[in-house]
Amino acid sequence: MTADDRFPRDHRTGPPPGTRNEIVTGPVADWATDFSHLEPEWAADPYPIQEELRRRCPIARTERFGGGWLPTRYEDVASIAYDTDRFSSRAVVMSNFRPSRERAPVGGNPPISSDPPFHGDARKLLLPAFTRSAVAGREAATRAFCHSLIDAFEGREVVDAAHDYAEHIPTRVIADMLGFPPEDGPRYREFVENALEGVNLPADERFARGEKLFDYLHDQIQDHLDDPRDDLTTYLINAELHGDRLDPSHVAGTMALLLIAGIDTTWSAIGASLWHLAGTPADRERLVAEPALLPAAMEEFLRAYAPVTMARLVKEDMHWNGVDMKADDWVLLSFPAANRDPDQFERAGEVVIDREVNRHAAFGLGIHRCVGSHLARMELRVALEVWLERIPAFTLDDPAAVTWSAGQVRGPRRLPVRITG
């Protein structure tokens, strides 16, 4: 069988109808009425902005992207995350394009884009690959790979902890899980940036970049049809739902989800944790001296520097918690803002590496809570264990040179650190 027999390439010639071509970035006059999560100041440090909005609004509004809302209190974020009757997940990246309602309940990247009742069955298909035991089987290879990355630092005083280390770990793990060529890592970075940081590109260019990803996935599907093996891609090709093989768009959409979300979120979490330790000597020295504290510290890094914000679409016009939401308005679920709500966490704005009670929302809330949380935690823990074992003393080489990604997944993209011991 060829991929074109069951998985035909989609030869669309341009963006779908309804795509807006406006440019949505630019200076923000008032974050309460014109927020934009793509602005440089948001990427550099969103927390003071979120704190101000929590006091003033606490649900901000923007007319960009065709209209959207930004709740900043934990209570509001959680309420929307759990409310699948009034908020749809058929699109989770806020942009100028809203998929038609006919795409529900499946969406383009199941299960993250799926609404009930389809969501539950689509999610169950993925659970076996992400159990604690399945993840544990990947730890030794992940640890060996982390050591190999640090081996390559030999003789260097300054390294980029994001580009030379954090980025590569989830890239290798996800490539291994999907059975993709590990040497294609640089292409995965490009796919990630296109999907999550390219929402302000002209519609034609954004669409063309998205097609490159699905052309790549089509080639990988063909390779697995020619050479089936024990990996997640072969599993998805052969999986059945409700007695039938998965629709080709379901297979490709889920592969895209695993590739994009599986890389960027963990890459960002590892990088943010190393950024904190490089700039906070007391916490770094304590973790080196007390390695048993790492699990608690890791959860605190996830809380304080939660990388992920997810979008929802309002299903129908309604008055909700003091604001008038319209059908197809965007809502950004800022889990980072929720995690710093002082009504939910003591010393919410501080990083407390021995925090004992830490029910953070870094992996989301509700039915869409991250299916890969066990994997992400393993990668983060192993990445930090190996780094602190091999490089116990390091500092930011130039704090001003650190850059952060813009958009709905925030993490360091440049993180030059100086190895001092």
C-alpha cells in the first residue's frame, strides 16, 4: 500500500475561507482592552502584566484576532477549562483563522482539538504510550542522551542551555516514540516555530508552512507502511476507533500534535528551570547539596514558569462572569497566570523550591489535561539531574542576551550560561 492510497496528500492551494489576513501585533495601549500575547514585553516577562490585569479586570479583552478574552484568575481559568458545554476546543492556537463548527467534535489535532463525546475515545487511544511504566522504559536512553549532549560541551566556558541542551532532549524522545529520523531534529524546531510563533504571518505564508509539516508527516507514514515497526506511528496507522481504522486526518493530526506539543512544552520547561538556577545561586547550590529536593523543586518550576497557554472558542453568545462573550470569541486559558494567583497559592510570585503543597495547573485542567505529563516530568527530572551532576556551578553569561519565545508556549530560546565549576 502507498500512503496516497489511504493517506492522500491534501493539495489545497491556499488558506481556508474565513482566514483573516490582518496583522495582529503592535504596541499595546492598555492590556485590559487590547492585550496581545505576541508582544516582546509579554514574551520577556508576562507576570507583572498578568498581576496588573488580575487586580484591574480580571478578564482582559482584545479586538485582535477577531476578538478574544484573557482570564487571569485561577478560578476563572479552571471554570472555563472544565466547561465543555459552553467552550469548544476545536482550535487551541489563537490566530486569525477559526475552523468551522463542522470540524467539531474531532478538530484538526485530536484529542487536544476534540470536544466530547469524541474526545474521550480519542484520548484513550494514546494513553498506553504515556503510562508511568511506558515512560520509565525510556528513562535510561533519555539519561544517556543528556550525558552525550553535555559531553559535547568539553572545553567550552559558555554554552547555550536552551539551544545546545533543552531543545534536543524532547526532540530526541518524541522522534524515538514516533519512529522518526533523529537527524531531522532541526526540521522539528522549524515546525514548532511555524505552528506556535508564526500566527502573525500573512495567511498564505502561514498556510504554506503548515503544509510543509503535513507533507513531512505523509512521508513518514509512507515509510512506516513500507517498513512497519513497534512505534507510535505504526500504532496510529493500525489503530481503530468505533470499529474502523482512524481517519487519515486523525492520524496525521495526532502525529502533528505529538511532534509540536511534545517538543516545545518540555523544551521550554527545561530551559526555564535552568534559567532560574543560573540566575538564583542559592537555589542551585541547595539542589546540588540536596538532590532529593529535586522533585519538589521541579514541580515549583512547572508552577512558576508554566510554559503553556491554551485557547478555546466560545460556543454561543453569553454573559459570563461579568463580560459579554460572543460566539466564536477566543478565550486564552493562561495556566501561567492561574499558577501565580495569590488566592490559590501562598507566596504565589515567589519560587519556593521546597513548596510542599503544589496543585499547579502547568499541565492544564479538565478533560484536556496533558496526556504526556508523565513523559514531560521524566524528561525534566532527568535533564536537571544530569545537568546538576555534570555542571553543578553555572551562571547567566549575559542576562540581557536571554530571549524567550512569543505566543502560547513560553520558554527560553537563547540561554547563554557560563560554566564556573
